[in-house]
Amino acid sequence: MNTRIFQTLSYAFIFLISVNANADVIVLTSGSEIHGEIIKRTDNKIWVDIGPELITINMSQVESVDIDDSNATTQSVEIDTANLFRTTTQLPERSPTDQAKLVGASVIKVSTPGGLGSGVLLNEEGFAVTNAHVIQGETDLRATVWIPQPDGTLKRTTIEDVDIIAVNNHLDLALLKLQHPDNKSFDFSVLESAEDIEVGQVVFAIGNPLGLERSMSQGVISTKQRSFDGLTYIQTDAAINPGNSGGPLFNSKGEVVGITNMGITAAESLNFAIPTRYVKDFIRNREAFAYDSKNPNAGHLYHAPPERAKNGISPLLKDGQHDF
């Protein structure tokens, strides 16, 4: 056991003196016990809230886990097979530092011959969402994921088996399907169950700006109703740069509140994200935007209406011809 883990666990043991009896109990192979609230659990790690700190324990150190049934109903993930994405309720608010430990493995890098962007895994089966402009005109896709290992580290893995499921250029969203290299479940992040973000609320983004993998930026919601071209976006001062496109914007509960897709380079702290209500609608109606690699028009593309002249004549028509 390295020094950092020993110090963290020692701190947890001291805290046991004043901990509430109604708590989850983790028994270590050493015989010691940790009492707290289990926030997240995977095959390789378990995250426990012990009050003043969120600690991470490798499953190789765990002998048994006893879940306190009185807390069992507070954080259940709602699974809707038809809609692919996951939601949950009553998640506690935590600092971006703690939340990043929980959700970081769900963020992916999407690479094409023409560039790169980010994305986020929506469920354990490997469905992920990114921006349509990240994969625009591309068919050769690769995804880089960070898979938790038994020793607590994250293994950087490139997945070549990536399918495009649906594309909506109007919303700037694309749905992908990744195949796990070991045929296991992916770490994923939940979408907010209800859109209740507020101006001034703390948010953070994780992505790959300029190829700098797993970069995190923090800010607040500047406004939740910024309109462009008939669509409403979340405006934030969290740093969003090329390469962040398609990545998640999280709230302090660790829920995805938006998918980052653009920023104004001529100004500072003017960045935007697609609200999750658009993401949910896109996924629910994905068959209408289904991608077919054999069809050059695959995916749904809205064409902008022709600009009308002041006299009501379309510039695309000859003089004297009206399109009504």
C-alpha cells in the first residue's frame, strides 16, 4: 500500500469515531472497516463519502461491502433501454474536484482524419454523444477511452470499432456506439433528470482542448437562454476551446447539463453548450436521423430557407417569378 493510500485510509479510520451508525460499511482485506456513503462503485474502484472527504479505494483491497438499506433508495439510476441515456435523482452536490473523480472516465476523445473532439458515454453499453461537426464528412472514426484498472489507474485505450448511429446537423449532435475491447461495461455519466440550472450555478467541462487530453475547466452559468438560429444554448464562462467540442458540461451533482459545441474566439469567456433537453429529444427520435454509410445523405440536414429580397422575390428565382 503506497503512502498516499495509507494516509487517506488512516484519516478515514480516525473519522470512524464520530461517524453515524447508519452508513455503508467497507471491510478491507486488512480487517479494518470504513464507514460512509458509497457514491459510486465499479469493478475496480469504490468511492466513499466519509463526510469531510471523498476517498477512493481499490477493489483489490476490499474484503466485503455492506450496504445500508436505509439509503438504498436515494440514488438509484433510472434505466430506459429504449432511450439509451441514464438519469438519476437526489444526487448530492459536491466540489468539481470530487465530481471529476467520479465522472472523468465517462469522457472520451473522438478522432477523425480531419481533426478531433470530445464526447461522453451515455450508458454502460458504449453509446456516446458528440457534436455532428466533429465527425462531419468522416467515416473513419476512433475513440480514446480511459478504462479503470484493478490497481486504481486509468488505462488509455484506443477503440477502432466505432459506429455512427445517428446525426442531426441542425442540433449539431451525433450518436456513436463504441465496442468495449474486453467486452465489459463502460463507465458512463447521467443526464440531468430535469432542467433546473440557474444563472450563477457552478459548472465544469472535461474534454480534450487542442488535443490536451482530460483537461478540466470550471466556471458558472452566464445565462441559460441564449438564442442563435432558432435554438437556445447555455452560455458559460468555463473555458471551451477547439477539441472540447462534443464534451460534457457538468453541474455540481455530476449530471450532464449540456454538450459543449462552440465559443467566440474574438472574446473572452463567451462559450456555449447544447442543453440536455435537445440531447434527449435527439436520442428519443434517433431513427429519424439514422446514419447509413452507403447513403451520402445519411442523417438529417435542414436546409436554410432562401433569403428573400425586399420586394418579396426570392434571389434564387428569375425576376418576376414568385415562389408562392
